[in-house]
Amino acid sequence: MAGSRWLLPAAAAWLLTLFAAQGATVAARAPHDPPLTHGMFAPSSECIACHNSLTAATGEDLSIGIAWRASMMANASRDPYWQASVRRETIDHPMHKADIEDECSICHMPMVRAAAHAGSRKGEVFAHLPLGGEDEVAQLAEDGVSCALCHQITPEGLGTRKSFVGGFVLNTPVGGDPRAMFGPFKADSARQSVMHSVTGARPSEGRHVQQSELCATCHTLITQAFGASGEVIGSIPEQVPYQEWLHSDYKDQRSCQSCHMPRYEQPVRVSSVLGDLREGLSRHTFIGGNFFMLRMLNRFRNELAVAALPGELDASANATIRQLQQDSATLTITRAAAAGGMVELDLDVRNLTGHKLPSGYPSRRVWLHVTLRDAAGRVVFESGAIAPDGSIAGNDGDADANRFEPHYDEITRADQVQIYESVMQDRAGQPTTGLLQAVEFAKDNRLLPRGFDKASAEADIAVHGGALTDRDFSGGGDHVRYRVATGSATGPITVDVELRYQPISFRWAHNLSAYDAAEPKRFVRYFDELAAASSTVLARSTANTQ
């Protein structure tokens, strides 16, 4: 929370001098002030007081609070695309407005939603916007997905279908026991007492916080669709990276946390106050794929009440791009031949991640941008060029909301683009970006992780469209052939190929333009202003024809 200071209980007043020496700014709390809002959650400032100022022997800043507040987790409730999308769904389905806000707050405003349910009320979204209030509930709404939420999830039911769509179980203290906060390390009784004095909670060992099943509670979303009269007409697996991971070779090799919260293996203090040296501190960077939103949050930080400092968000966006470019995919030109005014290319695209690429929210897409130049440097063929407005040249879906680009095994024209994406459709068979209108996928050719067998994949993670019968599209990646005419172009022909990625695609942004409400209009304005920087290159390859 920018500018907020939570207070320590009188019983911990003896710690004030030590806190000051360690660089933590605190003040004394009166004995009657509760450290846990509604007896359930402390705001992030309670945790940051002790879990910042953490430095590795190499000088790397491992501060948990600084890393977290520049992540999408911390900014889940600030996300202007999420806010616009929730508003869109409530306009499309007004009779379900309360239920839509309740479900959409599960994983974007989870603490205020849990507190509301504890009081037999539904979670709300717009009642807490704009962010920036000073009362306890407003601060929990601003915290997004925070320390006190994730570290209170118990192992109960993790990995079961009941735990998905935010079905995590928060721990419930028994009798007069303090509320447990789970972490990967054991804490002795003295340190348990210190944390209890400060926050009202007790650190407890819980190795489940390092398991993929914990992440799956919010990152597995099955969304119901509604008809014109409000009736349920179907459902769709909106995002299921955990299930994709389970169907890959990675399930026995790496967890979600190993990539998105990489460990620092050398001994380091995990608390700046009385902290023991621990091996295997997980960096709380939560690096994912949404560099574009991190930059948007920074650009419009005042309008969105962003707490992270500009340099912190820059570092987070840059780290996201670095991981995308180093650990997401490879692209290889396996053959480039020219003869008789034709060029033939064979491209091999490999997915290095443990889930589909792209994965998560279905607004994301990856595609091939192929450019051929003659000996004088003139472009003689181009497929997949990105325009300044964020659209892809030749893509049917960007040109027309009622169409989409199919999957290709072979490309022969410039207006054909190989786009790896999921395309939802409504009951009438029309493409849609409305989650609560979608009943099935018309296309899902997102690149499969290594070991993924599309023939045996369950319905929730199935391949849809032309990729299903493409024998070159399999676990680990895709092989695409280009056979294009170059006329009288003088060789050798230079081939430049990029694999590009866009977290929020043009169509998903601009379908919000039809909604006369503040949040959709604001997001479209944001997107248009930053559209030229809405994509990045994951991998590239260059060759000359033989």
C-alpha cells in the first residue's frame, strides 16, 4: 500500500529498535488494534516490514515484498483489462451481475471476497473501485493476490476438481490458536512468537506451497456460458495450464514454482528481522507472460493507483521478456531452397515450456512472421507482419470479428498466417471473446509441451481445428512448410523468421469498443496508445536460400 503504515502490538514494542536498525519503518500499535482484518487477513505492509531488505551474497536484491508488488499477482485488482472484461460480462448478462462479480473476485480480489463470504455476502468488484482507499477492506482489495492469501491456503483438496476455480481452502484456527501462515521452512518458537506479535498469525511449515496444485486453484478456470434468458447453455475450459502440465513430460521434472518463482539456492536470510539463513528461497517475482500489462500499469500508474515504483515495474517487465525469450521457444529454419521462381522453407518451432504456448487467458497468441528479401534487400514475400495498431497483416480475425485464421500445415500466400491461439465460439457457431458466451473452441493449435499426446488428451486440454489432423503438430512443437512464389527476384533470397507473442491480441482488445462503460473505454484507450509495443519476439532465425 503506497503511503500506508500498519501498527505493531504493544507486546512487540521491544522490537521497535531492532526494526529501525534493520531499515523497517513501523509505529507502535495500541493493544486493541487487530492486526488481522476481520480476523482473517493482514495487509501486505505487515509482511513487507520484515521480508524486505534481503540481499544475496552476490548483491542481488531478494526482497520478497519488492518483487511481489511489481508482479501481476500484486496488481491483480488493478488490472484494467480484467476490470473492463468484468464490466463487459455484467453488461452482457445483467441478471447474473452479482454472481459474475463474486466469481471474478475469487482470484483478483480474493481477500475481500473471502471476508465477504465469511459474513454471508457475495464478493464485489466495482464497490471497491477505484482503488486507493485507506480503510482496512480497501487496502486488502488493493493488495490483489497477497501474502496473507496464498500462505493461508491449506493442502486440503489440492489437485482435485473441487479445488479449481478458486476452490482453495483457507485454514481455520481451532479454539484460541493463532492463524497459521504456511511456508516451506520450519520456524522455532521464538520466531513464531515474533510474527504472532506483529501480525496475529504464526509461521508454520507447509511444503504444499511449493506444489503446482496450489497454483492450480486459481489458474484452472472452467467458465459457464449463459443464454439470452440467463440459462446455463454450456461451459468452457477458459484456462487450464495445470492440466496441460499434467499431460506433459514436465509433471515429473518441474513444478509451476520452479519456473515462475525460481529459487535462490545459496544460504540467505528470509527475514530482515531475526531471520535464519535458509537455502532455497523462492523469488517472489511470479514471472509469467504479461509484460504488456506491466508496462501499461507503469504508464498509467496514477490512474490505476499503482504502488510499485516505476523502476520496479520496469525490472519486472524486462525480466518477463527475458524469460520469454530465453525459456519459451526455439525457431529453426531446417531448409531454405529456391528454384524456378519459388522458395521452399521448412520451419521447426519448439515449445520449451511445461504447458501450451501460449497458455493461460485466451487473449494470448503466438505467430510466425516470415520475410523474404531479394539480393537487393527488397521484400518479395511477407506473412505475419505486425501493424502499429497491434493487428497482424493478413489475419482474418483482426480484419473481421466473425472470422479467424485457420491452422496451416503449408503456407503459399502472404495473407496466410500461422497463428498459435485458441478461438472460442458461441452457441451460434460465431467466434467470440465473451467468456460467458463461449461454449466450445473452434480452434486450439497452441504449441504443445514435450510429451503431450494430443490423441489421448482429455476434452479440457484437447487440440481443436486443423492442428488435430496435422501429423507435424505434436508434443513439443510444430513443423510448417512455406512454398511461395518470388517471381523474377534475384537470389540468393534472405529469409528472416520471427516467432512473435502478444499477451492481449488486437481482437480481444477492440471487441471492448462496443461497450459504453468507463472501464472498457479506458482499456481500449490504453491499448491504442501502447499498441505498437503490445508484442515481442520469442525467437528468430535467418538463412539464405541455396
